[in-house]
Amino acid sequence: MLKNLDPLLTPELLYVLRAMGHGDVLTITDRNFPSDSVASTTVHGSLIRLDGAGIPEAARAVFSVFPLDSFVDAPIHYMEVVGEPETILEVHKDLHNIPLGKLTS
């Protein structure tokens, strides 16, 4: 039995996280991202939905068990506001406050 897992970490999501290795990419998106079409081209082949969870909540759950690579310049990316590259949205500020756990190299 696994203990202390965030309830957002579904069996399917845990399976995918376990299968990922260095250099693999995980995308946590909002509903405006073409998630179904992008997911269909991945190794997993299908979208994993976390209905009702915001990006910060989903990221917090994932980062609680998934280490980020330390050998890349920026292990996390997010979209800029169109036409306003200096604007930082509240959701981006929330992401900066999430503990990322240990970075791996």
C-alpha cells in the first residue's frame, strides 16, 4: 500500500510518472491547450485528466513524487501572456511557491 499520496495522483498518472525518465516531458495544462491531440502523439497515447484541479494543485501533486532534472537550464516552462511577455499571472506566481522536491542529475 502507498501512503501519503496526494489524491490527485491517479493510478494512471502514477504509472506514467513511473515510466518517465531523464529528458521526458510532462505537460500540465488548462482547458485551452490542445491536450487531446498532443496526448495522442505521446508514448502513453492518451490524455490523463485531473478534472476539478487547477494547475498549481496538479503541479503540487506531481512534484510531491516526481523529481525534476537539474541538468537542464529551465525544468519548468509556462506560456507568456500574448503581447505582454513581462506580465506574470497569479497562476504563475502560485507555481513559483510550490516546493519542487529534489532535483535529479
